[in-house]
Amino acid sequence: MIRHLHPAPSCADKTPPSRTHQGPSRWRSRTRLCASEQPAVTPESPSTSSPVKSVDDATLLDKAPGKRRRQAESTDPIATFLSRRFGIAGGLAWLGFLAIGSLGEQVKTRLEVAAEEEAAMDVNNAQEVLLPSGVAYTDVKLGGGSTPVKGYLAVVHFVGRANGEVFDDTHTRGKPIVYLWGGRPFAGGLCAGVEEGMANMRAGGRRVIKVPAALGFGPAGAALRPTLHAGDKSGIVPPDADLEYDIELLRVSIPPS
């Protein structure tokens, strides 16, 4: 008698054998065995065929199409160009050039101040000049520097009086006022009349300016408030007060860029 031998079905074979050779119960047992041989996938042991990796939002943002993380750029375009073209040596060379330029500007400023002081001269028995607006001034010292220019910085020392009473004195504080000539609002204690009286004044000079109330603080008067550089400022200008300024124009310079 010849017996026919059939190979055992593999797990990939989905078709059960004929009932003539193998019974249904034997097929079901083999199916359960194949299922038990498959590795179980649990949260603690992820499948090796498809590993799961945690990706943060920053990585997704970098890999997203059209999304690029911005890099910090220098505010100086010349330094940025030199650094990219010649490396860090180019950037350092540009910084050295700027440092030399700043030192040269300081030397130039000192020379100009010295020239202004040398060219300045005291005035004896000066005549009072009356302007059409009612502002009057008397030169005490003629400066040798430049006149104020709109948009330039003006450095001034002054003593301000309202109806004969001092309401502000920069000499007492030891700090002059630095402000933008022609800018509005006016720096604390100054007004339209005093700026008009200083229009043809030269740096290094000193003059006494009389301002009528209409070109001063008018019927509202003024209460000077403390500032960052003058924390003790607290003068009062009464309404409709005539003003007098003993003012020195120390310096006129281009504002820093």
C-alpha cells in the first residue's frame, strides 16, 4: 500500500488541506501555532519593522516645505558682508576701522571746542537787540563756533527766571541740557522765544534773552517735572510771566546716526 506524503502547510498558505488527508482539527491547531509564532507588539516593546520615533515641533517646522528657521543677522550690512566674504578677520578689520573713526571724531570734536573757545571773546557795554516778535537779547560773550542748525544737537547751560524768580538752573545740577534744535516739544524749561533769541548765536557764546509771555509759556504757565537726567527739576512758571534766560551755547553737533 502506497501512502502519499504531503508537506506541512506554511503560515503563508491560506488554503486548508483536503479533508481526505488531514482533518479540520489538525488545520486549526497549525493555524493557532502560526499565530502564536508572530511577535506581539506592545507599547513597551515597539515593533522592529516600523520603529516609532518622537519628533518635536521644532524638527517638524525645520523639515516642513517652505519653512526655514531665521538666523540672526548683524545690524551692520558691511560687517555682515565682510564676515561672509573674508571670514571673521574681515569683520574684525571693519570693527577696527569703526573704532579708529570714532577716535578721530572725538579728537576732531576736542579741536573744534578748543578753536571755539579760543575765538570767543567777551563783550563790554553791548547794546540790546530787539526783534520784531518782541524778543530781546544782549550778548555777553561772542562765540567762535557754528550757529544752531535744525536737526542738530544743541548743548546749553542756562539760568531761567520768571518775573525775576529762578525756575531752573542747569549750573546748580551740574548738567547742561542736550536737545534737538528745532524739535518739538521743547526741552524742559525752554520755549519758542528763547530759541528765536538763539537763532544767530554761535557755539561758545553767552547772551541774556528776554522773552515776552506770549512767546513763553503763556496763560497756562508751566510746572517743570523731573526727568531721567534731572531728577530734582521742580520749577514753577506762573501764568503770563515774562521770562529771562542767561544762556550759554556750549556746542552744536551732528546727532549720531
